[in-house]
Amino acid sequence: MELGLSQEQVALRADIDRNHYQLMESARSDRRSNRAVNPRFFTLLKLANALEMPVEELLHPISRSYRFQVERGEML
């Protein structure tokens, strides 16, 4: 389902800072580093609610990538 929301609208609906949401969307923890984003579970719940989807849908791409890395021996 496509809601057609802007980043600002999603951030407002989730009650999080727009800049923080932009960083999460680009998978970065801050603008100066390339560290991967690691949001708190409560933040993911708020985002899922704002996007009208189960939190599992937000986590699915991450779990698939993690599983691939484990299978390749990169995450031990």
C-alpha cells in the first residue's frame, strides 16, 4: 500500500525528528559516518504505525540481509 507521504509527514505521524527519519531512511546513523543505522524497537513500532504496516515489514529486508551475511560467514 502506497500512502504517498513525505518524509516530514512520516516523521510527524511517528512523532520523531525529521532529520532522524531521513538518516534512518538512508540507513545511516549520522551524517558524518557511514555507520549503519540502529533504531530502537520503539522507534520502529512508531514508524510502522505511521506507515500503517506491521513492524515485521520494516524488519524483513534487514533479516534477509543478516541471514545472507550469516550464510556467507560474514556475521559470526
